[in-house]
Amino acid sequence: MMEEQLKADVDVFVDEVWEDVVADIARLVRHDSVEDLSAARPGMPWGPASNAALVEAEQMADRLGLEVTDLNGYLGFADVPGASGPERYVATIAHTDIVPTGLGWTFPPLEVTRKDGYLIGRGVADDKGPFVLSLYAAHFFARRAAAGHAPRYTLRCIIGNNEETGMGDVPYYLERYPEPLFCFSPDADFPLICGEKGLYGGTFTSPALPGEKLVALDGGTVSNAIPGQATALVRADAAALPAAERIAVEDAGDGLARVTATGIGGHASQPDGTVNAIGVLARYLLGAGLVDEGARGFLELLVTLTEDAHGRAAGAAATDDKFGDLTLVAGTVRTEGGRLVQTVDSRFPTTTSAEAITARLAELAAAHGCSFEQTRGEKPFYIDPDSPEIRALLDTYAEYTGRPGEAFTIGGGTYARHFANACAFGPHDPADETPAWVGSEHGPDEGASEEGLRRALKIYIVAIARLMELEL
């Protein structure tokens, strides 16, 4: 009976606050909160744009009756104090930073557009929309606390601000505060993510460019996304260059031509169905004779890296029964200091390691006359899907959706991997049908279903209430 009353109260609450939820998502989406370390300063370690979103989020939390703490701009948190005191707490963690908006949008990327039951805008799915849900879930418990019903454990909404580019905010937090008793991140898919592949990054660098034919390359926006567009500046007559699928050529003046390749972008952890524009461009340049001998090895390397997205052509493939296949993606290419620089992103299972990937990619680099440097390497993360905390979340999901509550693993990386007892828990549900015009996270026209978000808010509130009943 008490649970039925809780669910009824949650239904009323969500109906009451929903327009405020959408308005607050829109407030956050207006911030182009991409990391900019070149503009970092004390109190703004990730740059002023990211910090502005963090401040907006903290002000939002304060308005919703939560007790807010800012940690020198690295991140913040907002509490509903519980009977356990501040040391024993249950947490959510979401983030207010974003990847660059990139190209290909048909809707304004830094505004929320409501269309046919969907919200469109950078961050509505990853992760500003879900973050706002976490605040309003806490707001529900803050209201109950104000009426004399404080939660058993303190409820803490951790406000991340550096998830997309390294998660440097979480170590800063954990150096100063104890681990949560349990934590979930509303930053991925339902039903629930109990494991994440290892995270790996590296950089290939070419020798100095002769610059006689190939002047510059530029492709991709971030290293953890498959690029949808890449361009080359070459010394050539644009009118004389051959036509090719996914290639556009234009005169750039002064005897130069600009060659633009268009692919199909997407998240580096989910490369199936994508087309890497860097690979399209490299193949065209090689085939059209637009590459100097001094740059040929590097362009051939790009072809190898983009031959498949699972490291097979590169000789780095691996698989296991928990995580499946390794992914290996060429993310961004730039011309820097007269050299070409290509980043790679890999998500790897338990049957390989960062050291093994580095050894193989260094061999590949040497075979193509260039160098390689590892920039990131984190082990896979896994939590028992049958623990009481995980079962509480999965059972709640199943009740609200009528679908099986089964945990799974992913290639993406969420904040959950940084905590001892944590998982990622929605709000996107792959079982829901999504129109073709609605984009995915990290892509153009990123969107989220309003009905899906409303349902997720209810799931979060009831799941948190159930966590509060466990012996943690």
C-alpha cells in the first residue's frame, strides 16, 4: 500500500513539474559548454563556457531546495540531507559539459526545439536532460524532507563538468569526499549498464609534410566520435579533379583546391552503421594522386585505421564473453606544426590491455614511417548484476515499462567506472521506436523523447526510494 501511494504521489509530482523540467533543460542547453583548457583559470579549470553551465546547474539545484556545494569549478553537488548524515549517502552523477555541436544540424543546436513529442538540442540526451531529471528526483525528496520525512541516507546529486573529455572532475571529488554507498549515472541506456569496456586513446604523428601536393587535413570534432566530415587542402586544379561518391571539390584560390569528404558520424563506442569521413578522404586523395611521397605512408595508415571499426585491419582485434569486440576508431585529424596528427579511440574487452594495444599501434606507426603515443588507458569496469542495489533499479524499470529488467555491458564510458559500487541507468531506452529525423547523442539533431524522459523521472524517484530501504 505504501508503494502504491508513493507511485501515485510520483505521478502527480511529474505532471506538476514537467514544464519546469523542460524549461530547465532549455536553460542548460543554451550553454555551449565545451571544454576549453586554453581559457582555464582558477575556479574555471575546464574553461568559462563549461563553468557557466555548472553555475547554471548549481543555481537550479538551489532553487529546487537542495543544499549546494561548488568544488572550485571542477564540479559541484547538491544534497537532500538524510538521517545517516553526510558521510553515508546515495548519489546520482550526471554532467553539464557537451561535445562540440559539429555540422549537419537541421535544428538550432543550442536551443531546445519541441517537435512531435521530442526535445532536440545538444545535450538533451547526453547529458543535460538526464541531469535535470536527477535534480527533480532529488527535489521530490527535498519536498518530503521539508514535510518531516527525511530520507534514510543523504541523497546527493553530483554535478559533473568534465565527462566528455577525460572525467578529471571525479578524481578531484573522490580525493575530498568518501565514496557513495551506491551511485548511478543517468547517462546511457535502460535497462541498466553493469559493465563498461576499457577506455583507450592515442595519437599518430606524421613526419614533416613536404607540402607540395597535400597542404593540410582537417577532420572530426572530438576523438571519441566517428567524424562525419573531413577536408583536405591540396595544390591542384579543382576543375580537373575526378568526381567520387561522398566527395565534393571546390576551388580555394591561389592554385589550391578544397576536397571535402562526407561520412556518417556517430559515437566511437557504437560504430556500426557509420562511415568514417577521414577514411573516405584518405582513399580519394591516394587514388587521385594528391599525396606527396613524404605523406603517403601516413595516408595509407589512415586507410588501414578506417578499414573497419574493430581493429582487425590494424591487427589489434580482441573479444570476450562479457563485452564482445574491441572497437578502434580514427577520431580527428589535424595539421599541426607542419605535421599530420591523427587521434584514435578504442574500447577494449578483458582479453587485451592498454599496453598490448600500444605495442601493436606503435608497430603499425613505425611500418608507416610515423610515431605513436598513448594518451589514455583505463581498465574495463564490471559490477555484479545480481546485487540488491542493481536489482532494485532493474525491478523498477521492469514495472514501469513492462519489459525485462536485464543488465548489459557497453563500449562507452560513463562516470560509473570511477566508483566502487555504481552503474549507468538510462534514460534512453533502445526498445522505444525513434523517428529517423531524431539524432543520437554526439550527433547532429540530438534528441530525446519527452514521454521517455517523463517515464525515466518516475523510475528514478521510485528506484531511489527503494535504495533508501536497503541496508547499504
